[in-house]
Amino acid sequence: MSNLHEECGVFGIYDLDESQDVASSVYYGLLALQHRGQESCGIAVSDTSGPKGRVKAIKGMGLVNENFSREQLESLKGNIAVGHVRYSTAGASTRENAQPLVLNYAKGTLALAHNGNLINALELRHELEVSGCIFQTTIDTEVIAYHIARERVKCGSVEEAVGRAADKLKGAFSLVVMSPRKLIGMRDPWGFRPLVLGKRDNAYVFASETCALDTIGATYIRDVEPGEIVTVTRKGVFSDKSRCNKSEKERGRCIFEYIYFARTDSYIDGVSVYNARIKAGRFLAQDSPVDADLVCGVPQSGNAAALGFAMESGIPYGSAFYKNSYVGRTFISPKQSQREKGVQVKLNVLREAVRGKRVVLVDDSIVRGTTSDRIVSMIREAGAKEVHMRISSPPFLWPCYFGTDVPERHQLIAYNRSVEEIRQIIGADSLAYLGIDRLPDLIGGKLGICNGCFTGNYPMKTPDINIHNVLEEE
């Protein structure tokens, strides 16, 4: 893997008018969230006016448009639904691990979609196993679902059960839970992963990003607060903020959502992702200027930051690459040589744009360095006089425990290497990263963030081992 990937995206809808065609809305919502996960996807639908416990679900490997035909969507009749797109950071990439998970238990059914990673999943799983639970997956989402089901038989409502289960969870979790008569959204108290609430006519929607609301014509209401449980019933929308117990400084929104993961047109906690990336480029131009003739982004994640660099520096902004939108992700190729060739299949240099010019290339990150090495070589081979790399994030030095597949430290190019050593490896004329001190200002300087993958300072104590590797080995 040369690029970073986020674990997944979640979507849920409850149409209080009881129309039976919410599946199509979930489908389009998941298409809008496809960038968050391309390995598997699923939709689970129920009818709040029908028999309790009747849930129909379709899940499969691959992309959303590969898994749902018109006939299948029409067969998913109901007015309440949850959907999910997945990239696996915990658990193998198999159909069994695709979400949403649907459980039948004493109180009916639960359908659950989860974005994030738990750092105490192994402990919670063991607790369930010794009491007789049999697991069908290797993902921590099933651990969450079982704990919600256990709590539900001991309390008066599913939202109370979600809260009680959440009290046991440590780590990142944005949840959308469907019960026979309710739709619930919850975000962990640190707010690692985004979750928003919207409305279209008389239907309420939860989604990982606002772009999914835009896609189905829903209006953004607000973000679910870190620690908040929002419940949608026939009687309306209800909020439980009793677990919103972290100060803003203690909260840990993933800063890489703003740098790379989220779609450029989304808003997270009231902050425009586009504006955050423009700022990153401006900061790079201020802190690491360079004489050049052209600024361009590495598509697509570097484009907005490149524009910001150009705006601040006065160097013309342009395109240096043609991107083939129909090529799959290069990191799935089994051999390194194939991955490197895959870069050129996916990106081709516009020779006339770069020939004889000093080029500033702006990208969101350098993980292992293999892609950056190849891209710099491609620009040089196309005739550029100089190639200067600017990265709109600090160097990756630590793993992530909260839903991002940052590799182990020894696999990171920045581990035990100076910026100059990295520059030599990728073959650039100069290299500069965004400074750590600039990260809070990307999103206004007032919101609490997690920058643990850059600093090793996490919002909570992290395990000594990667528990998700253990789960997968089992």
C-alpha cells in the first residue's frame, strides 16, 4: 500500500412518511461515500409498520455500483435503512466482514454500521466468548453489536442499550444503528470520526459526510456531537448528551479527515474541507517557498492544497497529470514492480505542461515513498527542469489505532530518516512538509484534534500491540 485509506463510511435513513423506497437513497448516499471504502458494501432495510424483526440485507465485495442492480434495490422495500462502505483496517477483506451487520436476538433485530476502530476490542471479544458467544466475523463491529444486544435485554430502550454499550468501548466509533422502530446515530466522546444529521422532506438521515446529504437532496442540520446519541422515532428526533463529557481541548478529531480522507466538498464540524486544504497549501508556501514556474497537485487529494500554494506564492497553478478514472487502486497489485507500473497506468504526465519548467508538486502525504518516487521520475522524464515536492501534512512517524491504515513504524519512509534523506530517496530537488504547529489552524484553531500519527501523542492510552492483527490471525 502506497496510499492511506480510511476504514469506512456509514449512512442511515428513516422516512417518517413510510415510503418504501429508501434503499435507492442509501445507494446514492453510499456512492457519495465510496472514497471512504472500496472493498465491500451493504444495505439493510426494514419497514417500521411491518412485522418486527423482518430485515432484508444485501452485501457484497467491491464497489457500490457493482453490487446493487435496479432489481435488487427495488426488492429492498422499507422506510428505514442503514448502509456501509468498507476498507478493512481490522479484520480480513471477506464478505463475512462486510457491513451492515444484522443480528436477531431476544428483542428483535439490530442492524449496525460502524466507522472507526476500537483499541479494547480484544478484551471485549474475550468477555463475550467466555460467556458463550460465537463470532461470525473478525471485525470489532460485531463486538459492538453483541454488547448492544446484551444491554438491550436489561434496559428499557435500544438507545439506552447503545449508551451502555458505548460506555465499555475505547477508541473510535461513529455508529448508525437500526432497530425495528428506531434509527440511532452515535459518535464517540473524542469525535475521532465524523457523523452528520440531515433531513429531506420528512426523512431524517445520518451520514459520515455532508457530501452524502447533498447527493440525495437532504439538508444538513448539524454534526452529531462527540459523545452524543441521536434517536429518530415516529415521534421525532431526540438527543442524549450525557456522554458529551470531554472538553474541546480533550477531543480528538482526526486531522487527516481534513487533509485527505473526506471529500473536498464536505464539511466536518462546521469546517469546510476545501478551505482547510487551501490553508494547508498557503501555509506551505509561506513556510517553504521555492522559485518555480508551475504548481500542480497530485490528483486528486493534492489539488486543493496546490491551489492554495499557488494563490499564496503567485506561481501559476496548472495540471501536470491526466488521471484515468477507470483504473482500480494500484496497491492491490501483489508485487511492488506491478504497483509502480500501476502508477503510470493511473496517472500520465502532460508533457507540454511541464517541459522545461520548474515544477512544484503538492501531495497530501508520503507513506512508504514508492509512489512519490515514481511520480517525481515521471515529471522529470517528461522534461521538467526541477521538481520540488511539498506535502500538506507532517511526516508520518507513528501508527494509527483509530481507523486509518498507517503502517507499522518500520514501514514508514519518515521513520529514522531526515527530510533530506527522504528527498534523496524520492529524487526531488527539494522537499518540505507542513509543520505540526500549523495543524490546528487548518480548522480554525479551536477544535480539538488527534495528530498521533505525526507526534505519537494520542488522545487516550494506546495498546502496546496492534490488537487488530491479533483478531485477524485468530
